[in-house]
Amino acid sequence: MAILFVCTGNICRSPTAEGVMRHKLALRGLAENVRVDSAGTHSYHVGEAPDPRTCQAAAQRGYLLNDLRARQVQLADFSDFNLILAADRQNMALLQNNCPPAYQPRLHYLLASLGNTSLGWKCPTRTMAEHAALIGCWT
């Protein structure tokens, strides 16, 4: 099993989701069975670490993100990952436009399973409250 979390720049939402998922899988002894990664739909931050505020919010809850580095979604990701989770509608639209038809069923919204029906969560620039809320969903 392989899961890819996707947001816009891969420095806030998707690395947070990746870090939390890696931690939760390790706690359950499943880290060897599930490959987890994150990527961005845009190349704004390729090679950069997650935003310092994101790292701080995650670290306060026991999740370490400092070793992660941003990357952009690649065509091979659509075949390499069984589950590709988009952070919002804009990310989903870009994924759908670039995903080969055979892999479209692998695309889903990250927060849909948590009851989020608006799917409009945007990457925050002034506060990491959204990250705290996301991390809180998986505690």
C-alpha cells in the first residue's frame, strides 16, 4: 500500500499529513507495510523543508517534520501510489487534469473521510491553526 498526500506547495498541509500518518503507522507497527509520501501540485518550494510554523505546530504534538523536503507531483506518482489524497478542490482539479484515466479512481479528498464537506481548506499564511486542527483529528 502506498499513500500520497498532496497540497499546493508541499510545505504545510501535505507534509503535516505525511508526518502524522508515518507516526500513527509506526505506533501500530505498520510502517513497513505502508509507504507514505507527500507532494505539491506546484514547484514553488521544491527541495525546501516544511514551513517553520508547520514544524512547530506538529512538534508540539509529537510529530517531527524537519527531515521532509518538498517535491512536485510527478506522472509516475499516479501509478506508484494506491491512494492519492488532495487537500482541496484546486489540488484535486490539477490532479484530475494530469492523472491518466486508469488511475483516476485513486484520487480522493484528504478531509472527506473526516466529514469535511466544504473541501475548501487553503494553506494558511498567518496561522497554523488549521494544522493544529488536522493533527487533532488524528490524535
